Amino acid sequence: MSATTATGQAQPIETSDKTVACNGGGGALGHPLTYYTFGDKKQIDCRYCGQVFVKK
């Protein structure tokens, strides 16, 4: 499970990886495992849960 801010939103996850994966972090209550590739982007938002991934 991701840490959340005071407003209840998930904190961005910083990574140096080219590809990230998100499953919603809720086990059976999460969402399908989804992979995202940064390409030339600096930030990716999961289209299921809104988790933000930021490239270092």
C-alpha cells in the first residue's frame, strides 16, 4: 500500500526505472497489473488508480 498525503491522495513514487508496474496496492481489492513505460515523459499516472510515478 502506498503512503498517502493529508488529503488522502497517494504520494508520487520516484524511480529511475524505464518501466513501472501498478496493481493498485490493494491485493484482491486492487486492479489488474498494468505496466507503463516512461519514454520521454517525466511523469506517469496510473489510469486505474491515479498513482503517480516520477522519473528521477
